Amino acid sequence: MADLMKFSILWAPECNNQWKSVRAVWRGELFGDTALDFQVSMREKKVGEMVGFLRGKEGEMVNIGDVVFTTVFNTLANHCFSEDMIGLGDEKMVKDWKETIWRFMESGTTPTVADFFPVFSGLGPQGQKNKTLKYLKKLFKKWEVIIRQRKETGSLKHGDFLEFMLANEFSDNQMLHMLLEIFPAASGNLTTTVEWAMAELMKNKYAMNKLIEELQKEIKDSNSIKESQISQLPYLNACIKETLRLHPPIAFVPHLASATCKVMNYTVPEGSLIMMNLWALGHDPNTWKDPFAFKPERFLDSGLDFQGQDFEYLPFGAGRRMCPALHYATKQVHFILASLIHFFDWSLPNYVQLDMNEKYGVPVHKEKPLILVPWKKF
């Protein structure tokens, strides 16, 4: 676990030089503008494969979370390893990866007694450390095979993130911890955001119809959507923003007080763990009219965005600790949701009611998976 703190962006308690170096690698090689432009064809290819798979499932029940998870995961896998890691429709493999990643995130982020009473640190209350290590080792075992195989065929050129890490002489330990943050954070958060957006649109037919109208008006070619067209869809953008307000993937963002300070007449001692409640910010009735209702229109004439400048709305955090994959996440979520709505009509299975209950975790996800039936439009 000490190495996790050393090589981490998300888990590191302070923004030291090591943290800055890791963040620079993330932004330069994976999530910066140049890297995102280079990767656009791969993102379009994977979303196209998702659409093709769903066309073959017309009239059948589909687990939306599993399909989106596979699409996002394989997109990341191609950026990192130049290969898919999950077959679309391979329920066993999806379950294995998804459960391992979510269990790791759950055990690694669930508060323990020691978080609130430091005197108990080192005693391992609730066995959380052992649980986290168990799933960490399981993930490492999967990636170690890929790293070893690449080293054995090192003369081949792939142009992916693994090749960059090997060329820059990252140790196996560094590479594994890099991957440990990239895959769970991106695949989990993006999947739950799309799943929640689909659930909210199924529940709110007015919003669904407005989004369908926008897509029909702006997307002239019924056979394909290009990622570059997403910026022409303001109502889609408003739907995503409203989804993130109601269902932030991370409900509580931890911060460490680097020095003793006063906040609203409260003394916060150095080293204190501060939990910022993003869920409460998005549901504050003093800020949001009818805060529990899904109303994308509230964002149409609003200057609120994802950039961390508006403290009533911080789905990606703010400041130096802001999510380094912000632009990647928004491109991917918008593109996947637009494709799901543009190419298909959706219905609930017979005798099934839409369940909107949340289950706490990282990410905060639906208590019951969203099962829908696709019907081809074109």
C-alpha cells in the first residue's frame, strides 16, 4: 500500500514532486489534447463495435452497464496495450473484471475507524487493508502477463502507453500502479455516468424526446456519428451535466490538511482528513431549484461547467487535484450516450419497473443494474 501512495494521483495524500511527475505523464501521454486527438479513431471504432453488438441484440434484454463497461475498458486497453481485453457479450469475463475493479475501489475507499480516530492506524480495523491488497494483487496478476509478453517481443512497435513506459524504463512496479489508477477510475466512473444518464432519460420522457429531436436535427448521417459532432449537441451536454449533478460518481472527495488552518471558525489540525461532500453540493436546495428532479434545461442558459471554477458544481473536483482525465471522460461519455440514443429506441422488459435506488461506493452506482431492450432505428 505504501507504493500505491508513492505512485498515485488519486490516492496520494499530498501534491509533491512525485505526484506532479505522475500527473504530467497522465496528461501528456493519455489525456492531454494531443493524445486525445491521436486516439479519436480508436474511440470511434470501439463505440461503433458497441452499436453493432446492440443491433444484434434487438428485442433482447441488455445489461447497459456491462455493455458500456466493456466499451470503455477495451478503449482504454487499446490505448495502453493495443488490444481488447473483454469480448462484447462475454458475461463471465465482464463480471470478473468489473467485480474485481469495483471491489478494489470499494475496499480501498470505504472509511475505516482509523480514518476518524488516528490512534487506531496500523491496527487494520475492519480488515479493509487486507481486502484492498487481495483485489490489488488480482489486478496486478492480469497486467503482469501483458507486460511480460511485451518485453519478450520488445522489437515490435505499438505506439501505445505500455511502449512509452517501457521506453522510459519504468519499473514493473511503477507500470502496475499506473494501470491500477487508469483502469478502475476511468472504466468505473464513465460506466456509472452513462448508466445513470440512460436511467434518468428512461424515467423522463420529455427529456428523452428533446434529446432525440436534437440528434435527428444535428446528425445528418443516420449510419454514423463522429466524435467531432458532439460539440453541436447542447441538450446532450446539459443531460450529462444534470446526470453528474444528481449522481456524482464520487460522492465524497478526501483532502488532507497540509497545515493547521481555520475554516468558518473551526480549527482544522494539520494532517486531518477532510471529506468534501459532492453529493450534497449537487442537491443543495439553496443553490438548485427542485434539486432532486432531472431537469437538463437548468444548464442550457447557465455558465456552469466541469472546470472546477463553480463551487456549487464540482463533479470532477477542482484545483490541482482536479481529475486529470476530465476531457477524456467528457468526450467518451457524451459520445457513448449520443450513440445509444441516436441508433436505438429503448424499452423496459415486460413487467419490470425502473429502479433508481443508489448503492454507495466508488463509484456511486445503481443498486440494481439497468436492463433495457434495444430496438433499431435504422
